[in-house]
Amino acid sequence: MIWLAWRQHRGQLLSAAVAFGLLAVFLFVTGTSMRHTSTASGLSACLDQVGGASMVNFVKGEGCRELGDAFAARYFGLRLLGLVLFTVVPLLVGMFWGAPLIARESERGTDALVWTQSVSRRRWASTEFAMVASMTIIAVGSYAVLVTWWYAPLNAAAGERFQWLIFDQQGSVPVGYALFAFALGVLAGAITGRTLRAMAVTVVGFLVVRFAVAVWLRPHYLAALQRKYPVMSSTEPNRLLGDWLIGGGGPGVGAVYDALGHKLKGGQMMCPPPVAQACIDQVGRGAYNFEIYQPAHRFWAFQSIETAIFVALAIVLLFVAAWWLEHRMA
Amino acid sequence: MTLALEAIGLGKRYGRTWGLRDCSLSIPPGHVAALVGPNGAGKTTLLKLAVGLLRPSAGAIRTFGETPRDDPSALARIGFVGQDTPLYADFTVAELLTMGEKLNPRWDQAGAKDRLGRLAIPLDRKTGRLSGGQRAQVALTLALAKQPELLVLDEPVASLDPLARKDFLAALMGSVAERGLTVILSSHLIADLEHRCDYLIVLSESRVQALGQVDELLSRHWILVGPRRDDERVAGVDVVVQVSHTDRQTTMLVRSDAAITDPSWTVHAVGLEELVLAYLAEPSAGMLPGPRPTEGQR
Amino acid sequence: MIEFRLAARSNVPPYLQLVEQVRQALRMGLLEAGDQLPTVRDVAESIAINPNTVLKAYRELEHEDLVEGRPGLGTFVIRSLAGPSLASHAKLRRDLLSWLQRAKDAGLDHEDIVALLETTLRSFTSEGAA
């Protein structure tokens, strides 16, 4: 059975290897170039100097904001490409490897050939699922390692590693997403018996679940922290550290409160000394900024939790698919 | 003696419609059984149920006393060639043989290669590039290499040209002779089945209409030709299967276990094709007792 | 070795056709005592018929003491049906030729001769049986 599963899917692994090879060349070239620029522009040195300081004097230019912004602006195109490309890769891999797994056997009639050999559907399913899931882990895992390496300078320059969509491109979550898409594809293929239909269902299901998890679950993996810092000050949180600003005044933005604790407006407000009279009139002394956030050092914890969620979903879906195959199909 | 195939009240429903209903039959081992019936009568459904590709909605089906669905030991005793002889198009013939070897406990690799060699089918060619006749032979070889005790074939020769058809059936008969196989095959072409099958199952409107050994069926049915009359009762006749009249003459196909002594009738023997066609044309005529209100009243 | 064929659309059951073809071959001297008949498998495969039919034919021939099945070896002819010696055959043939010439001279065509032969043979056989 292992022979059969390998023979049927070895082409997919080969295609993935070729695609990975091409991508690796591109990422290696651009990644090295970015690292070089980072060093040459002084950004790396600046970041090293700042270290892990959580509050920085923005007036003095601490926090490397300008260098960071310049770097990010320079590689805007690449960032955009990454955003689009790397969002779809796990979905595509999972979908193209999962949807046809069972559906194609039904469509081509080869189910009549293979399930009349002396093998139970359960054994067929467990071997096929395991084979392609392993390929997915290997292929997308290698890809994730490479992409995470590639993103490092961009992360450092913009401090956005923890942000929605950026978080989803790198680390270990692409593997979780790909396994989930694969499992969803397999189940959709088992139920619909049609590859294209299964792919459509996979895309929709994938987007819905990913959205739901990222927007409603992710902020709560660990209890979020809160911080307050005065408006009339010249220190603010070090944005380049990579904290995830969840809210406080709206999605992704904090809020400004007066000294008595009434919310004045959403967003952030800083009035560095010497404080202008207009500022005092507007918010009053003692006003503070309020943010709910996840600290940057929790990035990998969150990656692990989200990966685990999607891997667990994938396992459940695969069990359901195997059950469907055995008991409900035909 | 374990029956090669046994169905008890077998039924299969697709949504609201029954593809097969109240099917009860038993085929002893060592026979070549023909399954005939019009399109949509349930032949493919019955055959797929027999090899575990479909789950029964009602009743049970057993091969050699075992249930074929998802049971590797039962499946090892059955060989199946489906309609359109599906094969993995991008596998070479040799790779299909390897697949069979890996997935089946009793596999005759040498015999399979030998058979394909005799048929001049190249082992290193992808099956997608073989002709229809070659693919049918490959599919049959794969089924036979399992060394099954029951071979189930669904319209195996439907898409073959006459020469390929003859080769296929000849090879099948040779294998039956060699291995003592039980075969059940469905076909539109009843003439193909004559001389090859010794057991007959007629399916009509998702039910079994007629069933039995060919010799016995042919010896129990007669064509009666005589002067025109409307009274269909004849001494010695159990059931009138089919009647046709011209202005002068009445022809009847009847079933009778006793001799027909009425001298006004000329009695002829019936051929297999004639018999099957008559039953298919008269769906309410049946060989079996059961939920068939017109049985015995004609 | 003998090669069988089945007549399409014949009322004669297939196994009897095979039996008759063996008898015919024996009569014509194409098969002699000691010759082997093709295996059941070879016959089934070459003319694509049910092996049980072949078995039935061979059993019938065995019953008539014309052949004998030897386990593991095959089915062998044990008796020939060739009638009297070639010499008397030759004489009969000469007589027949001269009669045919006379029939032709009398104006009978091919079908007339065959019809005359069949009816005479029939009445000769039934008279002989009586």
C-alpha cells in the first residue's frame, strides 16, 4: 500500500521540489540583498543598539523609526508580493494535494480497481492520507523555514511580525494551514466526489476558518496585556520590537483617556515637552494612552498554538473523511 | 457446499429510487453465470454490490459465505473487471502488476506476465496508451492474477471490436477451464453468452425476473405454433411467457414441466437468445414466486 | 490434432456437435487409436465455449467407448470408426461413380440425385430397422 501511495503521489512531491527550488533561488537572492541593505543603511546597527527596550524616546529618534520606514518603503513591492504569494501557497498546496485524493478515484472510476484489491478502505485511506500529509509537511515545512528567514529583515524594519497576515506568512503556521487545507480538500472530495467542486469548497472553507481563527481566536490565545503611557511625554512603546497592538480603542488602535478615565478618542496621541497649550486644552493634564497588546516575545508561543489548532482540525477532518469513506460513501 | 454468490432480499437505493430490489439468488461454484437485462435494470448495481463497491440498502450479499465489503480476505477471493475497464492511465502495465502484487496475498506474477506476453501487450507501456481491447485484457489479467475463486465482469466486452471480443471470451473460457473459476458476467450481447454460460440471471426493472441453469431453462421452455386462437390455456403448460398473433397463426413461448400433448400445436425448442428476449419483452412474466401478482395467472 | 468448430444457429446442442465432429474425424481416419484429443482448456479457449460443454462431450465419447481419459495426461482415442478396409471402400466408390454417371445420363441434376439418395437411404434405414 505504501508503494501505491508513493507511486501515485511522487509526481506531486517532484513538482513541489521544483517549485521550491525556483522559489528558493528568488528568496535567497532577494533575502541576501535585503540583509545587505539593512546593514548598509545602518538599520541593523540601530536595532542592535536599541536592543529590547520596550519604551523609546521617539523625539530623539530612538527606536530606529526613520531607518525602518525607509527600508520598508524601499521593499514595498517585495512585501506586497510576499503578502499575496505566501498567503495562497499553503492553501494551494493543500487544495491541489487534498481535493483529488479521493475525488479523482471516483471520477476516473479507478476506485473500482483499487477497492477490489485485497485492501480495506481504512488501510487505503490511512496510508494515502499519511503519505500526502507527510509530503505536505516536508514541502511546506521547507518553504516555511525559507520564508521565515527571508522575512527577518522586513520584520525588523517594520516591527510587524505579529500583525495579521504577516504573522500568517511565516513561522510554523503555514504548515498547519496547508495540512488543514489538505484535510479539508480530502473530506470535500470524499463527500462531493468531484475534484473541482472539492477545490471550491476547500477555498471557501479555508478562508472562512482562517478568518474566524485569526480575528476571533488569535487575540485570546494568551491573556492580553494592557499598558498605559502618558500623552505628555516623549517616550512611547518601541514599535519595532514587534508587539501586536490588538486594540483598546478599536481594532488595531489604542485609545486616549483623560486623567479621570473617560475615553476621549481612538488612536494615539503624543505631546512631547515642552507641551503645547493646545494639547493641554484638548486632553488635559494626566491624559494617557491605553493599549491592549500581545508582547513581541509571545510570537512563537502564538505560532505554536495556532499551528496546533490547525493541525488538530486537520486530524479531525481526516478522521471524518476516513469514516465517510468507509461508512457513507456508496 | 458454499455458494459462490448468495443474495438475500438484496436492495440498493439511490436517493429515492431503488436501483435493485428484492434480489435473491444463489450461484453455486464452478458455473459461468450470465446476467442480462436492459439498461438501468440493475446489472451494474448487483455486480458492484457483489464485490463490495456498494453497500446494500436492504438485505445481504455474500461471496463464499463472507461479506465482501472492506474485508480483505473476502476480496482476495474475488476478481472484478468493471465497465470501461478502469486502470490507472499513467501507470505502466508492469506497475499495475506491481500494485497487484503488493495489495493481494495470492498473486501470480509469472502467470500474469506470461499471459500478457502471449497477448503481445508491452509491459512498459502506460495503460492510457493502450487500445480498448488491450486494456480489457490487462484488466482481465489483473483480475485473474489474484487467483480468485469468483470472477465478476461488468460488460467486459461492450467496447471491444468483434475480434477483441472473441479473444477476450476465449481467454476467459480458457481460464475457467484451467482454474475452476466461478464467473458472473453481464452483457448486452446475448449471442455472446450462448455456449459460454451455463447459468442465467435475467434482471428487469431492478428485480430478478428469471434465474436458473441454462440447460434446465431451455428444457423447460418451448415455442408453440398453431392456428390462431385467443384462449391461451394449453394442457401441460404452466406459464405463458409471451404470445403473438397473426390473423391465422398464434405463436407462444411457454414454460412447461410436462410434455405438451395437444396435437394442434407444433412444438419447437427454444434458443437462449429467444428465451431471454421474450422475458425482457414481458417484464411481468417471472420465474420466481414473490411479489409478482401476474405470476401464474396468465 | 483435431480442430473443433461450432455451427452458428444450429439446433444441435454444442456438446453433441463436438461428439459428432470427433466421430466424423474417426470415420475419415483423421483420428486414430492412440491420438490425443485437445485438452478441455485448449478447446474452451480456441472456440470460446464453456469448458463444461467440452467435458460433457468427452464424457459422452467415453461412454461410447471411443475415448479414454487418463488423469494427468489427457484424453486419448482408444478405438477407430474406420469401417471396412480401403479396398472395399475403393470398390464401393467405383460402383457409386458408375451409378452417378447413369443418373446423370438419365437427366437428373445435382439436387435430384441428392434427394433421391436421401429418400432411398431413409427408407432403407427404416426398413433395415424393422
